[in-house]
Amino acid sequence: MKETKSLTYIYFLLCMCMIIAVILPTQQWDDTDRTPALAKKGIDWDNLKAIPVQKEGRVMPFDSFARVLLTQISGKSSVKVNGKKISAAQWLAETIFAGTTEDYKIFLIENPRVMEAIKVEYKADRDRYSYKVLKTQIDLINQYAAQAARVEQEKRSIFQNQIIHLSNNVFQYQSLINSLSFWKKRRDLAGIDTFYTTIVSELNAVRVENPNMSPKYRQIIQSIITYPYEKQVGVSVARFMHHLYFAGEIFAKFNKMKLSQKIMDITKSLENKNIQKMYSESFTMVPPPQRLINFLETVKKSGGEDELPRDMEKEFKIYISNYLNGKVIKKVAKHKYKLTQQGEKVLEDVDQEWKAPWYVFLSTLSNPDDTRRDSLSSLNMIHYGFSNNSISDINNGIKGVKDFNNKMLSDKTTKKVSLEVSYNRYDLFFWCVVLYLASAIFCLISWLGWAKRPLFFVSLFFLIVAFICHSWGITLRMIIKERPPVSTLYESIVFASWVGVGIAMIMEYFSRASKSISLFTGAISGYILMAIAGKYAMDGDNMAVLVAVLDSNFWLSTHVTSMVIGYSACLVAGAIGHIYVLMHLMPNTNQKQAKEVGKLVYGTLCFGTIIAFLGTILGGLWADQSWGRFWGWDPKENGAMLIVLWSVILLHARLGGYIRDWGLALGAVFGNIVVAAAWWGVNLLSVGLHNYGFTQGLFNKLAIFTVAELLFIAFGMVLWYKKQGGKSTKTPKAATA
Amino acid sequence: MKNKKLPKSIDFLSSHGLTVISLLFLMVITIIGTIDQKYIGLYQSQKIYFESIYFNITLFKAGGYVFFLPLPGGYTVLAVLFVNLILAFVFKFRWRLRTFGVVVCHIGLLLLLIGSYLTYAYSVNGHMTFAEQEKRAYFVSYTDNEIVLTETSAEGEETKSFANEYLFKGATLLAPSKKIHVEIAYFFENCDAIRNKDNLFSNQEYVLRKIAPSLETEMNSVGVYASVFNGKNLIGRYYMYQGVPVDFNYQGVHYSIYIQRRKFPVPFSLKLLKFTRELYPGTQTPKHYESKVTLSEKDRSGQNSEREILISMNRPLRHKGYTFYQSSFNQEKDQAGNTIKYYSTLAVMKNPAEEWPYFSCLLVVLGMIIHFTPKMFRFAKRQGKK
């Protein structure tokens, strides 16, 4: 009888959770991947998102690149157009390839004074504006920004910071629009028209004078002549530059040095004047031949003496047959190769850095053999597709660019990029938030006494699923970044949340007497921390590269990780402390239960103390290794010490008999304030050596949190006093009194 | 299970209560000392709150009176904790197997306290900044100063240096030959040199002007205003700006006096061969710094030996009790903005108690693990039975 009943419950509950999962407030989390692409149906967005590009010192998929840019400009990773959401990748593609995003409202202005200063229409204190609107005010924006930039960074006001940020964003956007501007229709170029007529007539003369010229040149001349200057105005910058370049080459070939020189001069001045305005380097997406470089370097290192590694043999075949025709490497013995002189030169000359299309365009003008032209032609195809509404061209172009980049890059890089695409797509941490909340809610309902067992299991199920998502998300990040789990503030929150849930699950397993209290603690702290992390995820590239001093996987994995575990354990202790207090409000709580929960607080606190102490010392050792002193009273160090001090105080006070379960529980709640202060609070000071974790604008939130916790402690004290006065079994002294 | 025979004072001094109270004070000091770093800088905050016997906190000002609260400084609190711990060891600790972990842990803490005292009392630190191809056999303190007095006469040259403890108003520095002495009339914590238009206070071309000290003490330029006497005869009054010597002749002896950041000699020399800095592609974020240096020293047989060493972030050079860390760098640029010369800065530390924290912390953690692990298992076991 009971089984069937519980099955019905489970079914009913599953339905309910689905509803909850849908209703949940999701604004702060980006859900662009769950909205279908709008305008251009049929575009292969998945392929586009997976194109490797370079930004902020690392290779990332186009998708991440777009998110980083868009969140930097608009504070969100999606754009709302006519009430519908567009993903960052789509926005970026439209911006770069079609230039149709000028009226999307993306520029976030968070200060009414900025709006007033740059004379845009005021609607709300925090609003987004389109480029179309800001375009007319650019001079004003830049003027204010230049003024603000003269002030030292620490002394800038909110207004000054905002205006600089805005000006940078507008510049960034302009340079994005210009990424492929060499294919834009050319505007009239004053002073060249008469000369261009000369070029055409002279070319004609050359053709007549040299009837035996090669068909290649004949063809070029033909194509230039059929575009007289008037028609040239409608032609793209790229084609115009090509024409100029080839005309120059032909004049040089047929001994018309003066003309050739003049064309060169004109090209130079064009580059200096007109092109500089259109030149853009913000979209670095043409990779260096990394695979080739790696290969040649391995060969060079072996110097014909070592045997090449087996997997290199495979690479070797690819390059010899397809790419380099055996000119750069010679065989010395079986499996042994050496670079030829030409090979050394290739290694020296090859561009080792990522380049923007503009750079590639200019440098391939004179070098038709450069393989990077393939990438340009694929980009052109996308560009053409967007302007002519041809989906198949867009898709072919996307595929071309992706294949080209994957061919250039090493397998390791492309694998990491594709992992990152799936990391972005599944958005595991978002689901963690949803599931943790669901788990906490079900656990709460189960306490009401109705359908206790099944509700408990549903709650447990959600918690486990969430924990798996959470673990998988962290693992993916570790693989992509090749780092231990924590190296940024954002990651510290994600990891602390994971540890908290882990601790809670272990406690739930061992301490069954406390009846799902640990489970609830885990779920709720998981939810709260992940929701906070969600805010931080929006802070630009959350997988950004590390500054030199942090570049030590050993210390990152020991000191930072144990520190975060320590934070987490103390927070969990604090959370159980809350529950300890609140459970005394429930009518059906007995002393035995309360004692069990009190033990949980104590146990977690002990664990937290050990780990926080260990983390603090390891930090000291790292500091000793890299800064030369074990302890320097740096704010972050002090913060870590405060946590240890506070837990040690609690433990000794308990040992000395000054406090008991109530005191420990309330002390653990106060510990939350200490942790928050050590974790985020010290960053507010903006001093010290640990200044890679700084954030701004936290003060209010921290103050509210502190006040709330203090009120809670006061409330707990009142409750304790009342309970003690009622049926006091707390202390022997009270019992005798 | 308290020992009732103990006198009350010893009972209190070795009690948990005192531990809790002093730890609470330590917490308060740490919080105040951390927050105040924003306003007075790390160095000052260390001096006032952590390396002090007591300090005063201004509560409010009313009617010309300042109401303040005196609080114990870091020294007092740590000393009390030390005494508390030792007495607890003697009178309170129960030496049983069960408490083995606790004892180990607290021995570690004791060592940590002693070690930090040794570090405070006997360690010196500073920096060694040099350009490529330059050689150094000394390092310079970040905060300590010294006045160097050189006498050159027919008999030869003699130099004497006067360190921090002489640098206050009214201090007297006696020259090696005892013919002259220098009296310090004013010590500038931070100053700049301006042109001396009216030969007001001295005959020098410049005078010093006091400016507000920077929060980062190492950024300050120190100076002194001093009078030089022969017995009771005034020879002259001089401004001395950091690193700029004052020269004069008196009775056939040439004197040269200057104030500078204190220099500590090192029993070997380092020569910077090459400084390398790597950036992440397309950014200004540094990825890696390193300095390639040649270490040369005389070995036991008196022969010069040289070897090349790479010092980089997180990989210091340890030699003869000195440790050199890659700390920062500087670059000299030409007009086109190309770097023509790199300067590398190595932080230098000489600390006789360098290894103490390693061992003591190991003991503390071991102790805690020994103590808490069985407890945890017992807890889990008991829960499992239910």
C-alpha cells in the first residue's frame, strides 16, 4: 500500500520540479543557448561558435570571444532585439560580417550623470543605448574620457570610470565593425581620379607595346581596364588595392619605373590616411601555423640525431606531401630528419602570432603564396553570404574558416576549443543553481511532515544530479585551462560551493540522526554560492590567463585549494549554526536532535580549522618562495588568519567551558561574517600584494550581509535566553539557579 | 579536571580564558591593522599595530580633548600568548596518549612564535637592482637608512656608517678620527630638493623641503639637515639629500658625508646577464619573468669560481643564508618606444629562522590531524550504529 502511495508522490513531485525549473528566475544566467536563433534560420551557428580565435592571451572559441566582448560592452551575454533574445555569437557575426547591429541597444550606461553629460535621452538610471545613438555623440564621449583618463586610476570617480569604459567600448565596437572593412565599398578618394585615368591609359599602352606578354598579365590588365575610375568608386577597398598593386607590378616588369614608384607612393599614402581609419585589429582570428611551427621546432631540436617521436612521423608525412614538398626537411637516416637551410628560414620568417584579417589582407597583397589567403577567402564568403542573404555561402564560409584554423592549430588546442564550446553550450553551472534550489525546496517541504520519505529522496536525487553537473563543470574547466580548480575569485566561489555540498553529503551519510539537515545545508549553500558565482561569471573572460606570480600549478593546487576548502567548511558550519538556532523555533524539536546538530557544527568547524590553517601556512610558504617573507601582514593573509583565529577562539572557548552548543552555533554564524570579510572584504581595501583578486562595488552587499548576520545572532541570543529561562537543562549552573 | 593546588595567578595565566581573550585581542589588532593599511600604508601599520607594545585608538574628539582607548600591541599579545602556552604546558596539559596530537600541535605553535621572534630580530631584507651586465655585491634596504662619513687624509681613507638608530633630531655622529662630529638638526622622512635662492640656511645650491610621506615607505626620499662641528666650532650647516654626498675640506682632511638607503654587503657577487619577460600573446599581462645571473665568489682555496643561475618567479636562489627572489623590473626606452635596457630587481632576504615556519607548521598540522582524525572516526562509527 505504502509503495504505491509513494510512487504517486514521486510522480507528482517530479512534475512539480519540472514546473519549478521552468518558472525559476533565470535572468541573471544567460540562457541564449536555449533560445533558437532568430533572424537567419539555417545558419550553422554551432560551427561558427566553434571557430578558434584568440583573445586576452588565449585561444578560445568564437562563442566565448563573443560573450567576452558582449558582456564587456553590455553587461549581459545576449542582446534583446524587438523583445527577442539573440546570442552573443549571432550578435558578433552580424556585427563583423554584416554590420547590421548599429541599432541594437548594447551600450550599458549605469550612471545618469554620464547620460546627461553625453546628451542622450534619459529613460532609466541604468540603460542600454545603441551605437546609432552614441555615434552622434562620439566626440563628446571621447572628450570626457580623455579628461577622465588624466586622473590617476585610484582617484577616478564613478562618472570618470564609466565614461572611460564607455569610450573604450565604443572604440571596441567601431573596430569590430571595421574588422573586414577592406571589403566595404570604397568611398571617393580625392586626388587619385586623374592619376587613375593615367594608369588605365598607360596599361593599355603596355599591352599594345608588348604583344607577347604572358596571359596572366594580359588578364590582369583586362580586368583593371574594364573598371574605369567611375566604376571603381563602387568597388571594395580590397579590389582597388589589388588593382593598384598589380598595375604597379606590371609597370615595374615593363620598365616603367616612374609610374611604378608613383603607385607605390600612392598605396603608402592610402595606407597611412584612409586605411588607418578603417584598420582594425580587435578580431584576431587568423592563426599562425602552430602545427607546422611545433613540427619544425621538434625536427630542429632533434638535429638529425634523435629519432622523431612516432606521432611526429605522421605529421611529417602530412607536411612533406601536402605542404612543403620536402624542401625544408631532409632525411638523414631512418626516422631521422634535419631542417634544411630553407627550413630554418621558414621557421624564422613565419608569423608566430595570431593576426587580424586586416593585417593578413595587407601582408598577403604582395605575397600570393601565403596560405592565410585561404582564410580570407572563406571570410569573404561569409561576408558575401550575409550581404546577399545566401545561407549556403555563409555556411560554406564558416566551415572553411573553421577547417583552416583547425588545420593550422595543434590537435591539443583544437580539442580544448571544442571542449570549451560544449562547456558553454551545456551551461552546467546554471543547471546546478536550479537543481540545488529544487533540492532545498523539497527538503524544506519534507520537514513539514507530509510525505517525508519520498520528498527526502527526491531532494537527495536532485542534490546528487546537481553535484554531478557541478563536478563535471569544474573538471571541464580544469582540462580547458590546464589549471587546478581555483585560480580566480569566480572559481573560488564555484569550488567552495562544490566543497560545501560535498561536506554536507558526507555528513548526511554519517550523521543520519540529524535527519536531512546536512542535506538541506548542502543544497542551500550550494544554491546561494552558485547564484553569487553566476554574477561573477558575467565578469568578462572567466577563463582568463594568470599573471606571472600565480603561474604555479603546485601552489595553486595546494594553497589556494585548501584555503577555499577552509572557507567552505567554515561557511557550512555557519549554515548549520543557522539551522541550529532556527530548529528551536520548531515545536517538534527535542534536545537530542539539537545536540546532534550541535555536534555537526563542532565537527565541521574542526575540519574547517585544520584546512584553513593548512591553507594559511601553505600561503605563507608560497609567499616565502616568491616574495621572500613568510608573513607580511598583507590584507589577504590577515583575512586568512582571522578565520583561523576565530575558529581557534571558538574551540578554546568551548574547551574552557565558556560556551556550549548555543555559543558554538552562534559563533559559527559570526564565522560567516569573518569568512565573507576575508574572502571579499579585504579586496575592498585595494591594497596589498594579492591585488589580482580585486573587485569593486561590493561594499553595500557585504554591509547588508554583516548586519543581517549580526541581527540573526542577536535573535539567537534572545531565543537562547528564553529557552534557558523556560526549561533549562543547558548548564548545571542554570539548573541549580 | 582543574588543578586546584595552583595559585590563582598561575591558574589564570595558564587558563583557556586568557587564551581566548588574547586571541580576541589579536583578532581586533589584525582587523584594525588591516583596515588602516589603506590610510597609513603597510609599513606604518606594521610598526604601529603589530610591532608594538601598545597603541591608542582615537574614539572621539570633544572640546579640545581627545578620547582614546589604549589597546595592547602585537608584541604584548603574542608575549602573553607565549607565556600562556608555556604555563599551560607546565601546569595544564595532560600528558597522555589521547592528548598526544594536542601536545604536538601546541609545540609547533610555540616554535612558530619563537621563529617569528627570531625573524623579526635577526632578519634583514632589501633589494638588488641592476641593469644587464652590471655586477653587485651588496643589497639595499627598502626602508632602513644610513649616514656614511668618509675621511680622506694623507694617512689614508676611513669610512664609518651610522644606521637608523642615529637618524633622529639631536643625534651626534662622531667621525672616525674624532676630529669633527655631526649633529642632526632635522631628519626628513620624505623630502625634495629645491634651489636655494637666498643662501638662507646653508651655502649649498639646494635646500630640502619636507613633503608628506608616501604610504609606501620605500618610495620616500629621505634627507637630513645637519651641523658639523669641531669641538665647539661650527664648521658648517648642510642639507643632505638621499644619495647626494656633501664634500668639504677641514684642516687638510677631506670629508664626504651622505645619507642613503642602508646597504648590506653580500659575501659574493651577482652579475645580471640577461633579463627576460614574456607576455601572453596580444595582451599586456606578464606570463613569466626571469633573470639570468652569474654568481661569483672565492672558494676555500681562494680561487674565483663562477656559475650561471636562473632566477624566476617562484624560483628563488638560495645561497649562504641569502635568498634572492625575482621581484620586479624596469625598462629604459628610447624615443621610438623600443626597450633598450632592462633593469631587474631581486628581493633579497637573510633570515636565520628561515626554516622555522616550515617545521613548526608541519607540527601544528600533524598534531591537529593526529588529534581530530580518531575523533572523526569515532563520531562516524557512533552515527553508523544508530
